[in-house]
Amino acid sequence: VNSDLNYHLHRIYLSGFNTYRYPLHIQVDNKGGESSRISRLAKLLGPAYSLIFPERFTKFAQNLNRHLTITACEMLIYTVLCYLYYPLAHWYMSAKTKQKIQKAQAFQHSYDHDFFKSSTQRNMCNSLRFGYSRCFTLAWIDILVFDKVVSETRRLKLGTQMPYLLVCSGRGSYDCPFHLEVEDAMVRKAGFTFGRKWGEFLVKVNQYLRTLTFNDLISLQVMINEDMTEGISPRPSPRYPEGRHSLKQLKQPAGGDYGSRGDGDDGDDDDDDD
């Protein structure tokens, strides 16, 4: 909601592609020592880290991830349907990916905000927003702060601070090309900052993204500056960073048929995005 952006603190983009091999998930793990785990979590949560109990957030993320995982049984059904009648298999997997997103959203809506340190945030239960793209390939969680006591004592900078990065959704396929989600409140908010220039720029960005597939490049980052004179510029960036605080990493999958993102799990599994 546009009105919520005035209280917006941080956005967490879920990693993955909403597929069997690469399900959407919040990247939390216990790898490495305590210091490295805390460092990764602080990077993921950004300015919201000081407001959150790390252990409770990790538990929340793990429960959310379970709702987004496509099971081996569901993948087996999809594989069998591919041999029998592919259009039905495509419909089945599309329905499952949509269902996973909706279950995750329902879980977030019912969550009691237990990982927040502020009792006001826990009692109000209004500090989280779960969003996703219309093609169900991208999801995010926005953290809002309505409590003035928290924002003033912590000296938090609320609202969309420039510059900020947007993540593209899509599969890089004919029926679901890469694009910036125009219904995303953060994308619409940029229109108030840039005015008429933003609409023209957004059209050009999406026209360019439509031409891209996974075979075109390793990664793409669209940098948006305030005067929007530089436009789109391919540049190297870390592969699939924790929290995905950049445009979605367009990594070529190892194989697969559905959605051009390795859903079939029929190729090499040498690359590990985690």
C-alpha cells in the first residue's frame, strides 16, 4: 500500500525462483561460526536488525521456508504428467507455485510478530507485509515501523530512501519474461520521485528485460540514478547474494524444462546457489 511507504524501513527479497530445485526462501542457516551467522543475518535484515531477536527471526524464516518448498512427491507428479500430457503438467506446476506463495502469505498474516523486540510491534501485529509478483516468481517481506517511540529512539530513517534497488521478476521465457513488477508499491513510489520520466524509463527497462534469457548473461544489474541518464548497464555483481539486495541474479540453470529455471531437476547439480 502506498500509504505504508512512509513507515517503510527495510525490504527482504526471498531468494530462489519458486521451483523444485530453487524454492523461494529466506536465506538463514547455521553454517560457520556464531560471528559469521550473525554477520549474514545482519546483512539480510539491514537497518531492521536492531529491532529483531535473531533466534526468533531464524525460526520464523525456517517455518516460512517450509511453506514454500515444493515436495519430492509433487515433483514426481509433475514429471509423470510431463510424459503423459505436458500442458497438464505445466498447469499443475503453475498451480502449485501459486499455492506455495499463498500459503506463505497466509502464514505471515497469522504470525504473531514474536521476533520484534518492541512490545508495541508485537501487540499491534502490523509491522510486516508479504508481497509477490503476479507471475509468482518473486516474493518479498517489507518491514514497517509505525511506533514513533521506536523510530525516534533508534533514529530510524523511514520511507523509501534514495538510491534503492529493485529486483526483477519473471522466468526469462516467452510467456513470462523478466520485468519489473509495475504493481509493486516500491516501483510505483519511484514515479512520485521521478515524475513523468519514470513511466518512460520503466517501459524501456521492461522492453529490454523481455529480450533476455538465462543463456544471455550471468547476471544483470539495472542501476537507476536520479536523473536516469545512464539507463541500463550490464555489470558484474556477486552471484545470488544473501537477501538478494540487487536485481535478481539471472543465473543459467543446470537444466530443466518448466519455466526455464531447472524445475525438471534433470541436469547437472554442480552449482549451488546457497
